[in-house]
Amino acid sequence: MSPSIILSLTIAVALGSTFHAILGRRLWQWPVYLFSAIAGFFLGYVGGVALNIELIPLGSIPLAASLAGAFLLLGLAWYFMAPSAAS
């Protein structure tokens, strides 16, 4: 397995776990945040490579675009799992 894939997975898992540690309420939310972070990181990676966005390159990883994708999907996951105030 390529080192950039291992580094990307490590960053995404750390991001998803940190997001759950800060905003998670239940244990079942942790895999959802992990999957969202990994999927968002790799979607951001693909978008960064396709659009040639290299703001903060980390080796062959466009880190800014990848983190933006991860935060976008993590935000969506949190939005749909957070209890509404109207309940």
C-alpha cells in the first residue's frame, strides 16, 4: 500500500475520532464520523487533484482540499445526527 494512502487514512481516522470526541454523544456515532471523515478526505483529495488545488501540499496529498472535504462531510453527518431543538 502506498505511503500517501496510509498517511491519508491516518489523518482521516484521527480527524473523525477527534470530531467524535468533541461532538459525539453516543458510541454508535463513532463509525459514522469515521466513515464520513475517510470518505470526505478522499473526495476532497480527488477534487483537489482534479481541480489542481495545491494550497498546502503534504507530499502528493493536497491537504487543504482533502481537509475541506472531510470537514464538509463531518459537518453533514453531525447535522443529520444532532438532536433538533424543536423536539
